[in-house]
Amino acid sequence: MKGNYSSPDSMLRELSQQSLYPDITYGLDSGGDPKHIPDLTHAQFKAFHQRHYHPSNAKLFFYGDDDPNERLRLLDAYLGAFGRIDVDATVPLQPPFRRP
């Protein structure tokens, strides 16, 4: 993060994103604002991770000529241990600006 925050190009990109998308996810720093990271509690971090890094929120892609049935068997052996949760990961549209 130090490298990102010491690069003028990176800072311009961050500020542009924040200006264009002030009300939605795209206006936030994906790694978190370093000034506010110490305010994050372990419980908040863990809850976020459990929700957004859950297999219910995963997209799996396959490539290769291996046996599809074996591939699915292996996935079921691993993912079958997880219960399904509803994860709303949609990003709304940025509301229009009232004026330039």
C-alpha cells in the first residue's frame, strides 16, 4: 500500500474513482483506507470475510480435459461441507449528480 499511496498516478486514479463514484463501492479503496484500517475490529474483519469469501459467493471456472465427473466429485467433497448463504454482492448504479 505504501507504493500505491506514493505514486502520483495511483493517487490520481484513486481520487478520480472517489469523485466519479462517491456513493458506491467503486469510490472506495479496495484495500481499505490505511488511515482507517486500525479502526477495524477483528470481529468486523472476520464477519466480512465469512460473508464475502464464502463458496456461495464464488464463481468457479474449469479448464482442461480431465474427467468432469471426477472434477465435480472433488468439488462436492470440499464444498459440500459449506451450507448455502444468501450474499447480495450487487453494486448499484451511481445516482446521477444534481449538477456538474
